[in-house]
Amino acid sequence: VLWSHLCCIYLSFFSGCRGEENVRQPTEDVMVVEGHPTTLTCLFDTSQSPYLFWYKQLANGKPIFMLRRDAFSPGESSTEFKDRFDAHLNVSGKSVPLTIQRVQLSDSAVYYCEPYNIL
Ligand SMILES: *[C@@H]1O[C@H](CO)[C@@H](O)[C@H](O)[C@H]1NC(C)=O
């Protein structure tokens, strides 16, 4: 068995400089074994209206809209991210964790959440 093929995939959080103080992503790098699930955390300030967007960004690429969650509707997910990606807005916990099922090599990217639509 070539373990290097099974382990590991890095998922990074955006870690600053977007000038956004209303959102916190406490973990910066997550290492995941291919095929396993993982959860990325996003905490938000309760004073903000709870519309949260998750984006995926590849190296030197534009952010890609993944999904939006809010307290007033089921939200929406981009077609590409309907299958293995999901997020649940937790208003009392002030979080909108992103879960990824069956992590693949192509998931290796920077993921970040924003309280508004940046695209
Ligand atoms: C929401 O977050 C709170 C605080 O972290 C937690 O105790 C609670 O279980 C969460 N609720 C759901 C539905 O995940």
C-alpha cells in the first residue's frame, strides 16, 4: 500500500487580510485523509444579519461560490457543491460549519466564509 496516496489532503482556511472582522475561522490548516469527511468552522458575530456564504478558492484562482445559508430560507447551493458539501447555520451557536463528505484530492483548496456575497 502506498500510504502517500491515501494521506493526506490539506484544506486551508483563509487566514486574514480580507478586512472582515465579523467572521472568524479559528483553524487554519486541516489535514484530511482522502475519502473521509471533515468539517470546517466559521463563527460569526451575532450583531450581523445571519447571511453566510462559503467560497472555495484554488491557488491563483477566483473565489468560487459554494453555498449560502441564512435564518429565513433553506439557502442555496451551487450545483457543483450540492452533492458532498453542506452547511447548517446555527444561530444560537453563531456558527455555520461546512461539512465535506468523502474528501477528494480536488477538494484541496482554501475555503472561507463571508457574511455577504463578494462575487
Ligand atoms: C449550536 O451551537 C451550540 C454552541 O456551540 C451547540 O451547543 C449546539 O449543539 C449547536 N446546535 C446545533 C443544531 O448544531
